[in-house]
Amino acid sequence: MSIRRESAVVHTNLMPVGAPIPQSISDRLGIKQSTTPAQWPAPFEPQFKEVPVVSSNVVDDVFDEFEVDDTGLFGKKSKKASSAKFKGDQPKKGGILANLKAAKSKADSVVRKASSSAAAGAKKAAAGAKKAYGTAKKAYGTAVKRFAGMNRFDYEVHNDEFTAVLAVAKKVNGGTEVDEKNMIKAFNKYKKHPAVADFAEAQEKNMLHTETQVKKVKGRDDEVSTRSGEGRNAAVLGYSKVESKEEKNKESNERFASAIFDKDAPGDEGVPTIVQLTEYDTNKVEGMYPITALVLEAMNRKGIQTSGKNEQGKDVITVTMQKIKEANIAESVNQKTVDQINFEYSLCVHGLYVNGEKQLQMGRKILVYQQDPSDIAKYGIVTDSGIESALYHAMVGTEIDLLYLWACYRLVAGVHTLAEAPGLDKTDKEAIKELLGEGLGQVTLHSFAEDFDDGEFDEINSAAIMM
């Protein structure tokens, strides 16, 4: 008999007797196995069907409702885009790249147009600023002229190679025409010698101006006819005999010939241009010519005839102031040395006449009496005998007329006051004061305004005048 003992068998499941023996671990563990074969997981199906949406972008959204044109930076609003917004029209279709390309094209176009518009705007603004500056400058110049009583003149102060003031009748319409309303009327309401105005009026009645008629006929050249008409040309500043010798006029031509009026390049308003008149512009006095420009400069005794020497051996000049009954002026004759003349007459004014060859000829010199420049009766004229009364010769009307003398006087009065005008160009002011002899220490206060009633000279400022 065997000594090995058999161990007791313990069953952990309660499988019925006769059941098949489990063949796998899951069977032995009691896990139910699936009887269907293994399969891949089914794909995910969403609960709602996806709807394709056309892609858009920010640039499209911004420009979609605008139509770019030349009306401004972004243009005016497109009616088509506005109607699409409210009628439910579908937006433009296309891929993302196509939309971006279209948007970029629109953006580039807008930038180009905006740049062009900005450049045009800047150009326009610059033109506007230039025009505004020109207007302000013109207004300022007008104010200065009115302050100084120079508003009837176009003038220029020369202060480079020589010192002088060139003045002509004021022009309008861009410097192409002379307006009659700016004509100077001689001795109008001059209180010191009112009777002289009657002589001036009588002289002016004899003045004539050129009238021109152009007849245009098809197939033929224009027919131009001219004749004299009553009344003077507005460019005339008086009548005077002129210097015929070429050497005497050489200096005037060297200085001012370039200022002769050119119809193809007339110069701007305010720029002095010397007008050439025709043979029909006359005062009916033989040998006298229309003066259309005045030159004020320092007096030069060269050309004044001397009448001998005094006891000290110095050259003397005869100064004759003829009797003028209408002005209650008695005759006086004096012998004065050249130095005395230089002290008594510091300035001179002479006119310019443009002849048929477009050459300048100089009118008679008018000498300004320094001690009292506001008294026109003391002005002198250079003659073959020395110096004589300018007023006397103007009333006689054979060497100069009263309009010529008066225009010279007006220029002197204006330049004196111009020296005190506020804001005048520094170099011009220095040149004017040089002309007036301030450096000689002979500065005297004068007022021109007190000699006139309201009217012709009412714009002359009553401020102190430097002489």
C-alpha cells in the first residue's frame, strides 16, 4: 500500500456537472466572450449637416460697399453695393486667394488715387498760398503807397549802381493799361496859390490823346486808323521840352531803357513801365513832348551854366525868380556859388519821353528847394541862363507845363513821406534817406499836407517829413 496521500480538490466555480471544460482564461474567469468577429470602429457621423460658407476678409468687407472714382479719397458710395445689402444678393464668389488679390488691387488703386489726390491738393494749396501771399503783398504795398501819397504812381527805388526813384502813372489789368481815374489833376485845391489851378485847367484843355480804330474785314488785312481826340492820355505826367542830343540822353538810356513798355511782356501791376505815345498825343505847343516817366535823384550841378566868378574866384550861378503876379511873387536875381546851390537844391526831378526809335529823351530838370520843399514857388528849372523859376516857366507853358511841375512836386512829397512809412524795405528806406541828404546834417522837418484842402492831396500823411 502506498504511503502518498492525495490532496482534496477545491472547485472555485459552480459549473454544472457535465459542462464543457473552459479553454481560455476569460472562460475560466467567467467573462462572457463576444461571439461576433472583430470589426473597425464606425466613422463619426455629426448630428447636423455642414453647410459650406464662402470665405471673406477684412479688406473685402471694407471696400465691398464703395466704388472708387475721382470724387475723393475713398470715392462715393456704390448704389449697386447698397442695393445688394438690402435685397439679399449673394456676395461675390471666389476662393480666398482670388478675394485677396481683388482686395489688394482695390487697395492699391485707392492708395494711388489718394496719393495723386494728395499731391494735387498740396499743389493746389501751394498755389493758394502763393496767391494769398501775392494778395497780401499787394495790399501791403497799397497801404504803404497810400500812407506816402504815392497811390497814383507805380514806382521803384534804385539803390544798386545808382540811387534814384523811377515813377510812372499807375497801371491796372496786370500792368497792361492806364486807368483814367488815377490821372493826376494839377494844382487841385492847392491853398498857397489857388489862382494857379485856373492856368493848369486851361493848359489841360489843349491836350489831345490818340484814338485808334481797327477795322476787320474777311480776306483783307486789318485796317488801323488813328486820330487825335480831346483830353489827355492817362499815361501823361505833363509836357516838357526834351534834350535832343544823344550824349545828354546816354545815361537815361543806360539806366531805364529796359523799363520801356513791352506789349508782349508788360510787367506786373506796380512795376514801372515807361509808355511810348504817338504823334497825336500833344498839348498843341511846338517842341514839347508828353512825359510818361519821372526820375528823382540827387541834384548834380553838371550842366548848369555858370555866369562868371565872384570876388573870391569861385564859380557863380545866376538864380532868377521871375515875378508871378497871380501868386504874389516879386522878382529876385541872385549870384550864388556852386556850394550854395548844392546846399539849397539837394534833389532834382526830370521827365522821360520815349521817341519813335524807342530811345529815351530827358525832359527839363526841376530843382527841389531844400529849405522849403513844400513851397512849389521856390522850385527851379535849369535853363541856358542858369536857374530860373519853375513855376513861372510852367505858367508860361513853353519849356514845361503846370502838370509836369505838379507831377514832379507830387513825387517829391511822396518820397519824403515814404521815408517815414512803417515797414518799408530797409534798403529802400536807406536809399531814400540818402537821397534826401540826411547824412549832410541838414535835416529839417516839413509837412506837405497842410498846404492842401481835402481832395487831390488828402492821402498825404501829415507826419513829420525828414529833409
